[in-house]
Amino acid sequence: MGYDVAIIGGGVIGCAIARELSRLRLNIVVLEKECDVAAGSSKANSGIVHGGHDCTPGTLKARFNVEANPMFDELSKTLDFPFKRNGSLVLAFEEDQIPKLEALKQQGIANGVPGLEIIGRDEIVKLEPNISDTVVAALQVPTGGIVCPYEMTFAFAENAAANGVTFRLNFFAETIEKRDGLFYISGPAGEVTARVLINAAGLYADTVNNMLSKHPITITPRSGEYCLLDKTEGDLVSHTLFQLPTKAGKGILVTPTVDGNLLLGPTSHPIADKDDKATTRAGLQEVLQTAQKDVQHLPVNKVITSFTGLRATAEGDDFIIGPSPDVENLFNVAGIASPGLTSAPAIAQYVAGLVAQATHAEQNPDFQPVRRAFPRFRHMTDAQRQKAIAENPDYGHIICRCEQVTKAEILAAIRGPLGVHDIDAIKRRTRAGMGRCQGGFCLMRIPEIVAQELHIPLNEVTKNGSGTNLLMDPDKQSL
Amino acid sequence: MQEIDLAIIGGGPAGLAAALGAHAEGVKDIVIFERDSAPGGILNQCIHNGFGLHTFKEELTGPEYAERFLQQVLAAKIPIWRNTMVLDITPGRVITAVNEQGEVKVKAKAIILAMGCRERPRGALNIPGTRPAGIFTAGTAQKYVNLNGYLPGREVVILGSGDIGLIMARRLTLEGAHVQAVVELMPFSTGLKRNIVQCLDDFGIPLMLSHTVTEIIGKKRVEAVKIAQVDDKRQPIAGTEQLIKCDTLLLSVGLLPENELSKSAGVQLSPITGGAVVDDRLQTSVEGIFACGNVLHVHDLVDFVSEESMLAGRSAARYILKNQSQKRHNIPIITKQGVRYTVPSFVDPALMDDPLAVRFRVDKVYRDHRICVYFGDQLETSRKTRILTPGEMESVTLTRAMFEKHAGAPSVTIAIEEA
């Protein structure tokens, strides 16, 4: 298949660029090696819309972070993904850390971050009654916010798909060559060609670039372990709490999530294997111990799950964004570690501008900017529920009790524009299985719905891509 | 708003028996709310035998045991609202439920909480490692094997020696899988002795006490687990790690009473059991709301669930028929030395069933000890036991005569003492 633009990588960056490019008359494909978009770093991160105070002035990180931050209010409404501007606090535990807060504030001002204030203990306690006794001062960042990172990615992807972008899931770009002005991208799932190639391959952006360019880049994975606490603890704090940043990054934070849980993490350790998403005993202990410093009586026994996300860090610790120095029409969007999620909307606009220049593409007059998520039973009023059930009785059939997810929502996820049907993909779209029982009730029911909907036997239902079948043989085959 | 006499939340063994108890006592306007398409609860997937030894003096399978109660409920024409999920209960006893016909609000004169329990998931243990396919709670695996007819895996390690885990060790073996070991954090099993003998010993499956899983390995599917011995603080001992190759990890690491609705109704919960604090009528801290079965405290034997639930049903019926709460004179039951909790926590000698069974669990294994019952500081009964374990629920019987003999005793104390 021949396209104008191929985007390698269906993370938040690839999907945001795809959506932005769909404003133009271009034939676009997103190639994603996993069975769903947002399957890598985009699904496992802090979900923070950063203010931008901790980026080194003059870097791409500072530029795109500060540019993108104010876009979220409007964008989250247009694309219907959860976002809350809850504000952040950077905490100081000793008097001698206050000059460091001041330096951070000055850096933020240099970056153009509005509203930064250093506040004392009394004011902090008013904002956060459960703050640790040892906190003496904080840098208040009113523009800080929280999003659901995978919902945000789905929103970009679904809107892009609605505007004509093709998504090829399970497409692994094994070889990429450029001949006669065309990129040939092939792998086990086939071959596509494109005039323009956008490298948004996350942890593998180096592999993609280095197949084409004589200017190699190196991406190092940095692992970040997290613990997620029960919704009973979601109100413990209202702001995102940071400790002072270190060389390894912004450090371990404590934050409410847009879904009402409490999230602790991440650690920050360079690792060798780009697929190693294991949590470790030491890492989880580090998360819990560090987070306990911020909050009085952090209920660490309320952990409902833990996970690891990998950040794609480039040499020089800045984003690599722009045209390749030696390969025409190759655009790299690489090294997108934090604040990559925050920066995504601004990066997408910038890259789309570069592609527009390179392709001289016209505006797409049919572009439809608005995307609506399917209605969630848990957000409905009683009257809305009656109406939804009357129109579709599946809205009256609760599958996940903890998160109150109905059969209608499970089916909406399966029948959605990207055509996903793995249990984890359904989980991320509906929250079924994300509650405190972690799928104890619904994990028995969702695979049955998938099997029925796809007309496949139960043992062909997969958790997260090929080779992740939940069940093995029928057990009474020989009878 | 529809008004009914009695709402029973859950149509498992507790809910069915509670309905029968209330019906026999004279309350006829009852609704059982059941979230599943079929009543019977967890019994439907418990196809092994051993149910009903106390109640029917014969060995039934789970579905057979449920069927006996269900037939009586159907004969009594007690409606069961199937596929109906209760979303909320208010302290004023208004129930919000949803099914494919719509969302309904029902006001009940009394409510019996019979929601059962759920299994503790992996996340609650925070086991490090990857998150591949092949990790199941034992109950989920049981459902897949017994109701859907699929094996969850071929090479299996089971973490936790709860009864469902033990039962599944045998079931998976019979279905052709290989169970490598049952790994138990504690120095004793939390399952019934008979299950250890019949499900592990008879099949040569090793039970590794004071061990735990320290890491899950495998990117797409479970490939192995690391296990290690633990010290007396339950921390892994360095140097004792070993790798067990397997494709499946089953978790049987505890059952948690499912009390989300009880909390919304304002019911006081015990930090020990995770269930409601109740009096001898099994009434919770909220008037007119009763609790029974595994939502109250986790049982080993369904027979005792039925017995307890009949009492909850009778109590709710009496409450409805008298149309008011009775003035109670509660005497607390105090736990001491080895007794973790009791159900009930309070007793009114004038209003209680006579005799009254007080059920409890011990905190660790005791050999050759006595179960002692004190009224005030007077020892009333003392029973010698060869072995007491946390895995087996114990009980003592209180009679009205005992209270009359010790009139004025401020409390009843249950304690485990050396023989």
C-alpha cells in the first residue's frame, strides 16, 4: 500500500501527529507493532501535564512543555478525554532546600511558566491537610494537571481514524529502505510505502533512524516503577506532589489520578532491555518509602496494582525533533521522555507544520476536530441511565462491579474504530478490571463476550497480543 | 418507589438460606437480588463433593447443595431478580439496582447482606515481576475449568494454600495439568486438613510452607516463578531462592468479604474479619440491616453458612413483623489469647437463640490447648482440643441457662489456654 505519510509508532506522539496531519489532504498510515495504540511508554507513565518549571531553559523540552500546557483545557473537551488542572507542589523538607525551590521558580519564569509561587507550611496545610509534618515549604505550580495518558492517546487515534488515517496494528517495521524518493517499510505483516516517514517509535526510534541515516541516535530505556492505590485513597491529596528534582529526573511523585486513584512513582533506573517491564522488589520498596515522605500515614497496604513504564531517553537528555540531517522526508520525533506526554499536542503541531511544508499539502476541508468517547455508565445520572438502558439494554448489564462497567461499554470498546479485542485493550478503554478486585469478577466474563463477538473459541482470546492467550486446551477434549 | 418487606442482596448459599429462614418465620414479601444469571453463587463452579455433610448427612457437590435450597426458594415463590446488580444501599434501606430493564430503587423494611466474598488479587500482594498471561486467582481458574471446559495452563504453581487453591490442585491434576507445588507464606496451611490430605497428599503435590513467590517471570506468558523461603517476619531469606519453570500461577491467598455496599449503607465493619460487626440476631450497626455468610466472615463449610443465614432470615423476619427494633441489653463477647474474632460480637441473653453458636478463629496453630469460656471472670466451660488452626473455624455454644447462672456478668470472654 502506498501512502503520503507513514508514522512508525502508535504512542501518544505518533497518534497526536496523525491527528494533526489529518487536517491536511494526505493519505496517512500509523504502523504500530503492538496490538493496540498507547501500548508502550504512553500507557505506563505518571499521567501528568507538567507546568514546565523543571526543564532546562532553551531546550526543546522547555519549549514544547510550556507551549502545550495551556492547550489541554480546550483539547480535552474537543477530544473528550479526562483532564484536570489540579496544580502541582514541589516540596521542601528542610529550610536549606528553600533556595533550591527559588532556583526552580526562577527557571520556571525563564521558561515562561505562569503563576509560580513559593508558599509556606501554613498555606500548604490548607491546600493539603494530609501533607507530611516534615514539609516546610513548596513551589506551587498552578498550571500543573493530570490526564489519563492512554485515553488521551485513544482520543487522538480515534479522531485521526475518523478523519481518514489508517491504523495498522500488529505491524512490525522490520526493515526500512529508501529508494527513488519512497520509503519501503516491511515486516511480517506486509509492506507499505510512503513519501514521508515520521519516526515516533519511542524506545526503538534509534533502530528506525539508524536503518536509514548515517547520523545515528541512541535511545536508552529508563525504567520507572509505580504503585497504584485503591480509590478509597484518591482524596488523600488533591495536588500532584513532587520532591526536589535530581539528576535522574523529577523523582517519585504522589498524585491523584483522573479516575480517582492515588498513584505513587516512578523510580528512575537505566536498564539494558527495552522490553523489560518487570517490577522489582527493590523498586517497589523505593516507591513506597519515598512516597511516604510526602504524606502523613500513607496507606501502603491499599496498593491494588504495580507496574513499570519505560522512558525513552536520548543522549543529551533533550527531545530530538525535526528533519533528519541526511535523509530527506524523514522526520525524527525521538527521545520523548518526560515531559513528552505534556508536550505531545505542541510537538504534533510543530511536526505537522514541517510535513505540510515538505509536502505542500492542502487543507482537508472535511476535517472533523471533535471526537466523543462512548458514554460511561459510571458517569451517568439516574435519568441518563434509564434512557441509555431503554435504548440499549446492555447498559443495564454490569460486567465490572468495582468500576461499574457495563456490557455495552465492553462491546463499544471492541467495536471501536481501531478494532482492538485484547483483554488489556478493553481494560484500558473501559476500566473493566482496573478496580480493587483487579478483574476477580469481570475476568471471567469479558473473554466470553470477546469470544462471542469475534466468533472465536474462548482459548483464542488474548490478553495483550499474539502469544498471550489466557487459556490453553479444552480440558475434556478426549471425552 | 417500590416498597418491599425484605431485600436479600445476593442469591448464593447465604442469600437462599436467609430467604428460607425469613419465609418460614412468616415474611412473604421478599426479593433476592442476584447479579449473575443463575442463583447459587460460587457453589455452581464447585463440582467436587463434600458439601452438606452437616446439613443433609450426605456428600453433595456444590451445584447439588445449591439446588436443594433453590428448589425450596422456588417452591416458596420467592422472586429472584437475576442479572441484577445492586449499586447502592442507603442507611435508610433504599436499594439502587440495575438490570437490562432499567435502574430501580426499592425501599425495604429490612435488608440481609449476603454478597459473599472475593479473592485477594495479585496486586494486593505487590508481587514483583512482569504481567504476562497465565496469572489467575484460583476461583477464576476453577470457573474456566469447571464451567467453560478449558485448562488455564499445563505447568502450574499455586501460591497460597486456601481451600480453593487446594481443590484446584486436585482438579487441575485430574484434568491433565501438572501442579508443581503449593507455596504457602505461613508456617501452616490456611486450608482444611481434609483438603490437604485429599487434594495434595493423595496426589503427591508438595506443600511448601514458609515460602513465597518473589518474582513472576515471562513477557507474553508466565515462563517461571522465583520462590524463596521466608523468615518469621515473612520476609524472603536471601540465598533460598529457586526458579520453578511453569506457565501458570494460581493465587489462593485469601478471601475478602465483599462489603462495598455495606459501607455505603453505613454499616460498621470489623478490621479483623472485614465483615460487619453483628449481635446475636446478626443485625449490623444499622437497624434493620443484617448480614450472613462470607460477607460477614469467611467460612470453611457451606453448611455453617446455611445455618447462620437461616438465623439472619429469622431475625430479619422478626424485625419486620414487630415493625420496630427491640430494646436490647447487649453483653459484649471479648476475645482473648489466641482468639482473633467472634461472630457475634454482642449477645442479649433474653433475645438470643437458645442455644447460640458463637463462631471464631484462632490466630495460629495450637496443640493440646483448651477453649475456655468465661462469664465475667468465672470460668464456665473449658474444652480440650488436640489441635486448633486458623484454617478451621471453631465454635462454642452459649445457653440461656449459663447467663442465668452468671446473672450480672458484664461480658463473656473466649480464650485459648494451655491444657
